[in-house]
Amino acid sequence: MKIFKNSMIGAVTLALAFIATPAAADAVSTAGDVSFGYGLSSSAGSLVEWGNDLTIDYWLDDSMAVGGGVNINYMSASQGDASSSSTEVGLDVGITYVLAAGEKTRLTVGGGIGLTMSMSDDGNDDTDEGAPIGFSVPVGLAIEHFVWDSVSIGVNHGMDLFKIQMDDDGNDDTDDASTTWINIDTTNVGLELTWYTD
């Protein structure tokens, strides 16, 4: 987790340096815009596996947006003749708030509610591989820099503040649900390209 922490501290410091620059009269405004984003995000706690993110937001004004996103993360592993794979699809809706902004750069924080569905294949012809469904409260911090008035690039860092996961392991038992708070192990980082339109 140290690499996530150090990289985010460095990125936030750089962003605050940009933001501290006096804003010009022609600073980018996103009030009333709809934004569409495409990005890559790491799997939880790892920089090896990456998934795809699609987001859409409506900006109520220059400081707040409401929207949602879809994340698809595919992971595979093999050892000798054995192989396994898993696909996780996440859906979330939430609010984004601008903590600080300069002429072209801004620091945002966001949170909401999320749903994840996972499908796995352990390479064996059985039916007890599990089909986890999770409900979560994701939170995140992001740095966004506008390269043009309608296009921005950004980096983000997120985790699940709260998560409950129900895993059907194929057995007729009742011990498949788990609940956790402050999910440090769900920490991830991401890169995003966003397009804004009126």
C-alpha cells in the first residue's frame, strides 16, 4: 500500500501547486456541462491488473456534480496446466465535490453507493466457484487538469469506506455474507480522460 500512499501524496502536492497559481478570468467553467469519462483503474491493492472505467456526470455548477460509472475488471492467472480467471463488474452512483480549483487544475472528492458482481472460473468442471455480489460505499480523491476547455486528464485514488459482500459458494449454508469497514485492501489508483459538453 505504500506505493499508493506516496504516489497520491506527490500528485496532490503537485496539484495544489497548480491550484495556488492565481486564476485567470478565462478559467475553465463546467457549470451545466455533461462529462463523459474513460479511464483505467488498478485492481484492489495491485498495480498488475487493470480494468476499464466509463463515467458520466452532470455538473450542477463549478463545484458539484452528480453521476455514475461502470467498471469492468478482468483478472487471470496460470500455473503449469492450471489456469483461473475472474471478471468483476461494478456500478456506482455518487456526488463529486471540488475541494480546490485553479485556472486549469482542480482537486475533487467523491462518494456514493456501489454494486459489484463477480464471475470466476477456476478451470475445473464444478459449480462451487462462487458468485459474489457486493454493496459498497466508495470514496475517492481525484486531480484533474484541463488540456483544453472541453478535455481533461486526471489521476484518482479510491477505496471502499464500507462493503458488504454476499458470496454464494455453492453450498447450502448461511456463512456466505461478510461485512467490513474502512476497506484499505480495496485501495486502487486510476487514470481518466474526460470530455465535457454543454
